[in-house]
Amino acid sequence: MSTTATLLRAAEDNDHQALTGSLFILVVLITVAITFWASRNTKTAADYYAGGRSFSGAQNGFAVAGDYMSAASFLGISGAIALAGYDGFLYSIGFLVAWLVALLLVAELLRNSGRFTMADQLAFRMRQRPVRTAAATSTVVVSIFYLLAQMVGAGALVALLLGVENEGLTKNLTIVGVGALMIFYVTVGGMKGTTWVQIVKAVLLMAGTILITVLVLAKFDFNISDMLGTAAENSGKGSAFLEPGLKYGVTTTSKIDFISLGLALVLGTAGLPHILIRFYTVPTARQARKSVLWAIGLIGSFYLMTLVLGFGAAALVKGDEKEQIAASGGNLASPLLAEAVGGGSGSTGGAVLLAIISAVAFATILAVVAGLTLTSASSVAHDLYAQVWKRGEVTEKQEVATAKIAAFVIGGIAILLAIPAQKLNIAFLVALAFAVAASANLPALLYNLFWKRFNTSGAVWSIYGGLISSVGLVIFSPVVSGKGEDPTGKNLSLLPTSIDISWFPLENPGIVSIPIGFLCGFIGTMLAKDRDAEEHYTELDVRAMTGAGAIQ
């Protein structure tokens, strides 16, 4: 009887894995078809970089939401809430507030005063070559860090859900597959293909999140208080689960670290290149504002629902699945919650919902890596190749061809780095991407928009100063060495436990590196005698504020 039961369970697992695999393949086929369809209308540089500026405010709002709501949001935030309760909720607030800062402070102004990349806005009133080189360097660094986290997450997700024995090989193949897909999206579809993939992903993500949210609330008769009480009880931490201090308030250092992380999230989003270039895809400033409204509604609704996903996972996921959530650092909270509300492990309903949510998570990863790769490739081709190396003496056809080559190179680098990175603690990569963006990109953008005296030296100093300080401080932080081992013996830092160079106590450098970026920009500006940039400030200010003269 035992043997028969084992065989039946194995057959059920195979059926469930086949279902999961089929949904993954369906998601990929849909995105591939969209990319081929979009490629038919991608002919000029404006088509490739900005989708021909042909998207409406609603369409771009969905695409912005699709680009912003990454796997870190869908999987990571719900997992943080499931493990840390109130403190995980604070983490989600950082992402939500960050988006408002990006939209209200930078987005429309950048769209009105730029063309294809972040460097266009900076170089408008400054010397082209040094500013574009610095901006392109920062763009590629931020994108690579973000890409690694997404690709490694894809490998872990697929390996777990397909339940294969040789997990290392499957993760490697998944990373290579995701890398090949993102290169395909960028080289064939350009911004049009990438935008439609992001729109479809946003629709799928919102639909899947709404479905699980309703099913979770239905388990508690739509009584949120009951859900929170059950979550606190099942967490093993009691009322402390619903109060601040469980994760970030343990020591003074952890409190400062949380402030540093919050600063990086809130300010970093406004400097993330792959988010900012989305506003070049609409034809007018009015449509850019409509994008803002649509994106705020979608993103705000999504982050409210992550609260239900996180606390729902703490309340409903039990036993071995609960241990899986802890072992994954919380990343499996949403998929395992979907399985739980569908009927539990081994049930057909649970398998179906698990497969659907996992496919949605995979679509999320595909859309975000495509946007990141396109941003990096665009910056390399438009800023470095066309403006720095060729000094503007280049045709649109040559520039687009270079962007496609750059996509291959960047994709290859991301694949090569992601394969060994899967063995390491890669949680710091996303936080570092935000910290670099906040420390290097945002000071230069804000100074350029609002300070008439700002000049080329200030821009270069702020970008490189913020970039070097943020990356440098992370190298000497506990995420790289000196953090020790967890109770299972797993090394919590990147380097072996025998090496300890962690003289900087914080895991996120934002609280130090962001002021350094602003300070470097100020000092570089004041030390330079160049005041030529002031001549074009009034024109830039009028264009940024009103949209008059902006590229249509």
C-alpha cells in the first residue's frame, strides 16, 4: 500500500510539474509572439529607443508599472512581511514612497528635457563626452547589478518548481535561457517589443495578485483583523510580529541600517535609468502625466495587496512549506501561499494556482530583464558609441546596430556573472543598485534641473563620487565579509568566513554614499571655473517645466 501511495504521489507531482512547465512555455511563447509583432514597426532610432513615442498615457502607465514591479517586489516584499511582519511592511512602504518621489520630482521634467537616455538630459547644457561617459558607466553598473538579481531569482524559481534533482544544472540552464530571451526581446523588438511585454506582464501580475488576495481574505471571511491575529499566532513571535522592531530595531546599528536602506529605496528609484527612460515613449508631456496617474494607481494597489500576500502566507502556510519560505529568505512566500489557498500541497487546485503564480513571477522577471538590457544597450550605443567615440558622426542605422551588439555583450556578461553568483548571497545586489542610483545618478539629475551654477565638472564628480563610494562601502561591509554563519552553517557573506574586511558596519551604504554624491557634485562645481553651462540653463528650465521645445 505504501509503495502504491508513493507511486501515485510521484505521478501527481509529474502532472503538476508538467502543468507548471506548460504555463512557463505559454508565457514565453506569448512574449516571443509580441516581440515579433512589434519588430515589424521598428525601423528608426526613435522606434528602437523610445517605441516611436507612440504609446498612450494608459499604455505607458501599465508598462511603467510592469517595469517597476519586479520579482523583488512580488516575491521579496511579500516574503519579508511573511518573515518579519511589521518590519517587512516598512520595507514595502519604502518601495511605494520611492515611486511617488520618482514621479513627482524627476519623471516629467526628464521626459521634457531629454531624448532617449538619462545622459541626454545631463549633456543638454554641458560638455558631451565626459558627462555621457560618466552617465553611461553608472547606467551599465546599476543595470548589471539589477540584472544579476533577477536572473539568479529566475534560476532558483524554475529549479524549485520543476523539482529536478540536478538543481545546479537546471539553474544554470534557466539563467542562460533567460539571458537568451532578454537578448532576443531587445535585439528584435526594441522598445516597442519590450513595452508590450511589460504591459502584458503588468496585466498578468495584477490579475494573479488580485486572485490570491481575494482567496486569502475569503479564508478569513474578509476580516483583516482575524488574518493578522492568525499570522501573529502562527509566526511563533506573538504580538511582536505586528509591532516594529522585530528585524530592524534589534540594535542601534540595525536601526541606522534600516534608515540607510530606506533612503536608498526612496531616492534610488528616481535615479534608476530603466524607469526614467520609460517616459520618453509617450508623445507629449500631457501623456507623461497620464502615465503617472495610471502608474500610481496600479503600483499603489499592488503594494496594498502585498500586505495580504505577506500576512496571508504567515497565517496559512504551515509545516514543511513554512520552512521552505524561511530557507528561501521569503522568496517563495507568494507561490506557496497560492498553493495553500488552492487546497494545499498535492491538491490539483493548489498545483494550478502555484503554477499560475510562478508563471506570473517568471513573466515579471522576463519583462524587467528586457527593460534593463535595453537601457544598458541604449546608453552604450547612443551615449558612448554615437556621441563619445564617433562624436555624433554616425547614422541611425549604425547606432541601432551597435545597440543590438551591445545587448548581446551585456546579456553575455550578465549570464557569465549570474551563474557563479547563484551560489552566493545575492540579496545585496538589488539594494546596491538602488544605492548606486541614489548616490550617482540622482544628485546629477537634480543639480542639473534646479541649480544654474552646476557644470560639467560637478556632474562628473557627483556621478563618479557616488558610484565609487557606494560600491566601495559595500565591498567593506558585512554583506561581503565578516557576517558569520547561520544556524545551519551557511555562510551569510560573500567571502569565506576566514576573511573579514568589514570595517563599514552597515549593509546598505546609502546613508553615507548619497550625501557623498551630492557633496562631490557641489565641490566639483565650485572648484571649476567653467560657467558655460549657465548659458543654456534658462532654456533647459523652460523646457523641463513646460514641455516647450521637447522632442516629440
